[in-house]
Amino acid sequence: MASPQNLKYDADQHLWVDIDGDTATIGITDFAQSQLGDLLYVELPDEDDDFERGDEFSVVESGKKANGLEAPFGFTIVAANDVLDDEPEAINEDAFENWIVRVKITDEDGIDDLVDAAAYDAACQA
Amino acid sequence: MRTFFGEKIMNITVIGAGPGGYEAAIAAAKYGADVTLVEKDEVGGTCLNRGCIPTKAFLGASDALDAVEHAKDFGISVENVSVDYPAIVARKNKIKDGLVKGIKFLLDQNGIRLVKGTAFIESPQLVTVQTEEGPVNVESDKMIIATGSVPVVPKMFKYDGTKVITSDEILDLQEAPKSIIIVGGGVIGCEIGQFLAKMGSKVTIVEALKQILPNEDADVSKQLLRQLKREKIKVITGTAVSEVTVTDDGVKADLANGKSVEADLMLVSIGRRAYLDRLGYEKAGVETDDKGRINVDETMVTNVPNIYAIGDIVATPQLAHVASKEGVTAAQNAVKGMDKKVSYKAVPACVFTDPEVAAVGIREDQAAAAGIETKTGTFEFRGLGKAQAMGKIQGTVKIITDPDNVIIGASVIGPHASDLLAELTMAVELGLTAEQLGDVIHPHPSLSEAVMEAAHDVHGMSIHK
């Protein structure tokens, strides 16, 4: 699946980021879910948890891999997608629809390192 | 040197009865020497009395608690679980006392004279021991110094042994503290921190370097951090403690990042230094390095030909099993006049957290810094039927090879990592290739399959990945 044009991407962490002013919505990409296989568990942070760039804010686990997700920039959790508690496989069905966290951006350092869809898809092909 | 039926019997004095010293003494006795072992405290040293063994006894208790708390996952219900902390400490002491007796029995069996007291080296041939009954002179042909190490506590921490403590005091608390600040996220900090958190303490670990377990692989450190956070342990890295204030209620630590942490207790676990205080080694002409450690060559001999030094007082890894190896080697060289060298190519190191951490040889980042090209293979325990059946799926085996596939290092985080490391240590020591290790039939179902799969993964041939 080609990555949506309207999102930004963290090519190292395989995250998509939808920035809207000082808030953002974050999930893992379709490429990431295809590499992990069927997800069995998504560990979600609590509301108001603070994360600095590089901190692990969630873990996505499949039958063969536990993959930590590191914050691409500093943020505070506004909401975590509770649907994933019962249905982690929702990410396998549509990774771009089923977000993991909504955040308030607290430190923009790192946002400039995000890439567009074309660059991300090219990085996955390499 | 006295003679026995025309054979010369060598006299050896070993100072310090930790795992380095007592093993050196027994080895020297087995090689035929007449051995005097001097110890001011209890045989077994830090390892048995204030280190490896007591903490493992504690972890035995927290494993038991963990098992009952998660019994429901296995279809077993347990009610009214409670912790009897003094009973945990009592069990620890019983285990320790039993092992101390065991060592004393071994010393007796090998005809070793144990002198209880503080040694002072008068000359390369003479040691004076201050015993309860007064000074005793011990003359010997050769000497092995094995006095070990003590916790490092800079003055700024205001160490008082009650509110600001070290690993020496933490093991005999009669209750788990309500809250504790642990300064130093190394082996001791992580092991004790996790144990106390399971016992109900609110734990904050402050580590000055950028990761907990600074000597371990970065991925391994991250996985352990994930587990500590799941257990609600607060971990602050990349920040040093700038000031400590002891109050009536507890301890306050001001951090370099401007924040501060308060708790009932503070454990300072930032490292250990060579313990050579008032030993008099300089009177015998023994030289030390700029960090106060005794200079030795790979045969463990000092600059004074009849004096050897081993364990935490020399510039090699501060690990019980390294001290033991050095002790036995020194004994062999001293008694048999050999020049056997200790190989440090494959030194296993373990951290008894849950999941356990174990590593040997070179790390990926060390290889990169040294300009060594590497290949890696990894395998996660969750891919094994055995790990799933045990309910212990967190963790990974990572194997590092050189371009010729020779295994030069490995890191394991996961169930029984310390046991699994033995095979990898042998592989590094013997210079096996990933293919040779992977080609060995591994038992199924067992956790060791993760080692086999990681070896195969070095060349992209892991079946279950």
C-alpha cells in the first residue's frame, strides 16, 4: 500500500505523523505492520505522560517481534487509542486509520527530520 | 621453605577470602603448598556476604511473588498473597550462612590455616595479622593479595549508613522502604531497584550516563528499561545528582537537570573501588596504577616477583568469576612456577533482573568504534514454543560475528539469559563460527533454541524468524 501523501513519516521508527497545529496523531505505517505480522498486543501510554524525543512511548508486539516505538519529537499524551487494547489487529487491517496516540507537541526538535510519503516509500524499498 | 620427606613445601599466604582468595587458597593447597588464608570479616567475601548470593536469594523471593501474582495467567488462583519481608531477609541469611560453612569445610579439608584478622604487609615475606588475640606474624615464600573492593561513595552523597546507604546496608533492612532513590543504574541499581519495586517500594533510579546498564548493548538496555517502566519504576538517565540533603523525613536529591527527587532512603550504587586501605603493599614495593589498582601482568604477578594480586584490586572486570579464574591461575603460577596467562577474550557478565541480561565478548558499538566490521543475528524468545509455554516471551538473543562469521560477542536478554550465556561464552572463547554453533543440534523444546536461531540468523537462515 502506498503511504498517504497528507502525512509525514519517521523513516527509522516507521511511524506516520499527522500534524495539526500544536497537536499530532501518530501510528505505525502499513509497511511496519506488514513486517511485524499479526499484532497481538499494543502497549499504550497513559494520558498526560510526557515523552522526550527518543523515549519509548509504546510497544507493538506480534507473535515474532516486540517493537518499541520512540518519540520522533517531544510530546505529552492527549489520548491513546483504547480500541487497540481489545483489537490490536485493527492496525493490521488499516494501519493509517488506526492511530496509536494523539499528542500535544512540547518540543519541535525532530519534526524537521520527518519525511514525505515519497521519500518514506523509497526508504522502505531500499 | 620447609621440606617434607626431602620435597620442598612452599608457604603461601593469601590475603582476602572472597571468591578470588579462597579459590586461590584451595588451588594452592591442591598444588601442594602450605597455605595461610587471612580474612578480617567472613569467608566468601563481598560476593557471598554482601553481593551476588544475597541478592539472588532476594530475587528467589521476588520470583516466587511474581509466580503467585501471575498464577491466574496459568489457570491457577491464589488468594491472600502477602510479603513477609523479615522472613525474606532471614532466608537470605540462612542461605549465606550455609554457604559460609561450606567454604570453611573446604578450607579445612584442604588443610588451609584460616587466620581471622586484618593483614598488614611488612615485607615481601612477612605479613602481620591483627587478630582478636593480638598480632600474629605469618612468614611465607609467596603471597597472593585478594582484598577485593568497597562501594564508592563521594562525600557529596552524605553517606550515613542509615538514610544514605550502599549495597553493604541495603541487604539487611527489616522492611522494604516506602520510597528509595537509587543513584547509579548499573547492575546493583537495577537488580535492587527491581526487587524493592516488587516488594512495594516506590523506586526512582538516577543514572548519569545516557542508558541504564551503561556497559550493555543499547537494545538490551532499552528492553530492560521497558520492563522497569512497566513495573512503575521511575528511571531518569543522562542526569547526575548535584546535591543531596538529608532531612528528618528522608533524603532529597537535586538533579543537574533542575528537578529534584525525594524519598525515605537513598542507595548509592555508582561503582566499587579497590580496597587496599592500610594494607601496607607499598612497604613490600608493590606498585599501583593511577586509579589505585595493583599493577599485574597476565600471569597475575606484581612488580615484586613473589607477590601476586587478583580480583577487584587489579584493572580487570570486577566480577566474582574473573577473580576466581585469576586466583586459581595465580596459585598455579606461584606454586608450580608456571607462567600461565588468564584469557580475557570471553568474560561473561550477567545482570539478574527480570528478564535477565547476560553478555560476553565485544558489543556492536565497541566493534564499530574499533573499526571492526560485524554481522549480527538476532532471535526473539517469543518465537519459541518453550518460551510461550513458560509465559516468558520477552527478550532477544543477539550474536555478533566478524566478517568471517567467527562469533566475537553476544548479548542475551530474556528468561535464563545467564544460563544460556555459557554456550555463547564457549563459542567466543573457542572462536566458533555462527554456522558451527547453529549446526549443533539443540534440544527441543528449550530456550537454547533461541541461541541456535540467532546463530542461523547471522546468515539469514533462521527458520522461525
